[in-house]
Amino acid sequence: MLTDAKAKAAKPRDKAYKLADAEQLYLHVSTTGSRLWRMDYKHGGKRKTLSFGAYPKVTLSDARRKRDEAKELIRDGFDPAVERRLTAKAQEADHEATFERIARRWWERNKPRWSARHADDVLQSLERDVFPEIGGLPIARLRAPRILDLLHQIERRGSVETAKRVRQRISGVFGSAIAMGIAESDPTASLKNELQPVVRRGKQPAITDLDGIRRVLTDAEATPSHIVTKLAVRLLALTAVRPGESRGAGWDEIDGVDWTRQSYGPYLATWTVPALRMKGTLARKDEVGGDHVVPLSMEAIDVLLAMRDITGRLPMIFPNQRRSHEPMSENAMGYLLNRAGYHGRHVPHGFRAAFSTIMNEQASRAGRAGDRAVIDLMLAHVPKDKVESAYNRAAFMPRRRAIAQEWASLLMEGKPPAAALVDRPCREPVIGEWSASRREHMEWAIGRATALLPEHPAEAVERFLTDVEKYQRGRATLFGRSRQDALRGELEAALAAGGAQEVERIIRTTPDIRAD
């Protein structure tokens, strides 16, 4: 048998030669001095040679182990050379089939049936939380413990609901990999019960009696605020659409309104909310193209006519005050209701609940049982029967228009026309108050932060402090530097104590701070 000393002492000769070990293993020494481990074997009646690498990089003991593995394959009826090539191809496929590559293919295939907003949310969550951790790993080799560790990292920062959604999205990627023959199972299937339970929030607060909802609108319109925000709240209340659909409304979505004001009803005006701005996947939307058609009452048209003089030259009906090409802040209407005294009592989404409750009660008293289904259509709720839904949306349009007008007449009883709101001052002067731009920025910052509460207090604090410190791109601060540092200290202390409510209290009372 060959020894390591003999292998080490092997020198080149005029002709290549072999130094035999045992069981077909030998060291081939070339005329140039290279020494290669080889094994001769027969498979399928043919003589073949298998190479195990160069000495001394591959030691004698390594070569014997590789020989034994090859002989075991031969005994099982396999050709070790073919198995080696298959293994190399599998490794190459693993390199190509990384989690990130499969995930991006999965996202591209599913994107057409998602709304644009949801598609962006899915991709951003993968890019933020998943790809940095496992994106470069072969998907077929990922196991449950590695993925569970990733999900626990998300939970530890307080994002329990995000962890649940990320698990579902990872599972979707594995489902695609299984269908492609790249993975054999979904390791996330067993992780559902290993995550923290999501604490379900109660229903969004809403005032749903007629006198109460009239008072909400009256108080909001009496509260000093920008006219765009006030009229956005009025149109939201009149149409009962979702707040996100209202704030993103464009002038090109409105049909049937005489902007010259030369004619006066009856109007058949409509507001068509595109499917891409609607809640849910595109497959769940039942009107043509998934769009939601909103019949406009006379009072809603009155709001649009007033807004036409203010933003009619812009693409958006309710633009952002700082960036006119973007929609108004997602928290502007909610913050107005808060200042009007309805924090924790009524939110923008609550107008939908008020409309549903009051108009269903009206229908019940009048014996109009069929109105319930029509009201659901007006709220863009999706029935199970899509064929019936498509028929109802066309056949019930006259009834939907009648209900919209009845609701508007009830809600707006005794209220001034929209033009009267335009003539009111946006803000009442307050001694020592911030400028309008500072106040607007603070409202925007508070809205962005409180949207993360109570579920993500750490993210809320970080977002709020960042927004405050970046006021006007660093050209100014919202208040004195010492007070700004003190605010950071207060928020970090509240966060350390685990008090999400205290964090929210500090953030919401920040506008009361004055410069040092």
C-alpha cells in the first residue's frame, strides 16, 4: 500500500507512471511532476477512470475516502462520474435558485392581480425584512429554524402583525418553488403557531346617530383649518368612500358636472374611483375594470364646484399643501377631527359606518328591505356572487343615486353651502403660535407617527424624531435645540418603560411646545 512518505517523495520521470495504493486507487505522476489521485473502475461493461484531485491538496486519507464513496455508488449500480456531474449541476441550480430570485419571479407573476399599493407593500416588506437575511441562500436548502429566527427578529422590534404577513409571503414564494420543482416542501407551514398572536383592534370609533354625525361635521367645519381639508371631510361624509380613495381623487375621475355653473340639475354626475386605488386585489372588484362608480348628490357637486376654484388647475382635487402633485396627507382629515374634539370618538372611516347605520335604519322604517344590498354596493363591499354583483351595479344605479341624495339631504340639513366655508379664515390668530408651514409640518409628522401606534411604538418614535429634525430640509428647527433634545429624552424614556400610551400622549401634545 502507498504511504504518505512515498507519495511525497514521488519525482517526475521520462514517462508518466503510477504508484498503486489499494482497491483501484493510485497516484498518477506526470512528466511535469504533477501528482493526481485516480481510480480505475468498470461500469456498464466499460473501463473508466475517476479523478479525485491533486496531491498534496488532497491527502492520502482524503483520496481513500473518496474512493470508498465511489465504490459504494458502483455497488448500488450508479456511475460515480455521472453522479458527480449531476451533483455539480444541482449545486449550480442551487446557486441560481436563490430565495430572492424565486421571490421576485413570484412577485412578478402575482402583481397583475394585486392593487398597485398592495404590490408595493409586498415587495418592500421582502426587500426590507427578508432578502438581507436569506435572499442569497438556495431556497431548496432553507429550513424552518432559519426562517423562524428571521420572523422572531421582526417580532422583537414590535412588528407582530408584520411578522405574520411576512410568513404568509414567504410561504407563497415556497409554493411557487414547489410548483417549479425547485423545493419539495414549505418550511413555513409549521411556523404559524410559533409566532406571537396578533392583538386584534376593535372597530374604528364612529358616531352613527344622525344628530351626532351632523354635529361632527359642524364642529369640524368650525375648527380653524385649511379649506382643502375641510371640504375633503365634507365630500368624504357625503360619499362614504374610503378615506384613501377620497384624498387621492383626481379631476379626471369626475363626470357629468357642469363646471360653468350655467345649468342646475338634475345631474347624473358620477365619481369613478379606479380599481388601482381601491381596497383589495383586482380579482375581487366587480365593476368593469374593477372601478367603483359613486353617484354624486347635489351637495357633493356643490363641494366639487367650490374646490374647482381652488385646485381646478391641478390634477388632484385635494392636493398636498406642500407638494401639489401629490395627494393630501393621509392623516390630515383625521387630525382635523381630533382638533375638533373627536379624538378616540370618530375617525374619517367612521363616516362609512354612519352612512350604513343611518340609511339602513331609514330603509327599515320605510319597508325597503332591498336597500340593504344597494347600500353594500355603495360601500364597495364585494358580494360572493360576481355575476349577480355586476348585474346589481348596473340595475341599481338609479336607486343608489336616490339613496345618495337622501343621505346628503339628511346630513346637510341647515348647513351652509361649500362656498361659505371658503370665505372663512383658515386659521384664527393665536399669540405665539407657529407659522402655518411649521404647524402643517408638525401635523404631518404627528399623523405619520401615530399611524404606527399602538402596535409599533419604537418605529413611531424614530419616525417622529426624524421628521421633526428634518423640518424644511434642515434649514430650521420646529423649536429650540435644547427642547428638541429634551423631547427625544422623554420619548426614549417612555419607550423604555413600555408605555405606548405615554408615547402617543407626548407626540400628540408636542404642538403645544413653544420655542425656548
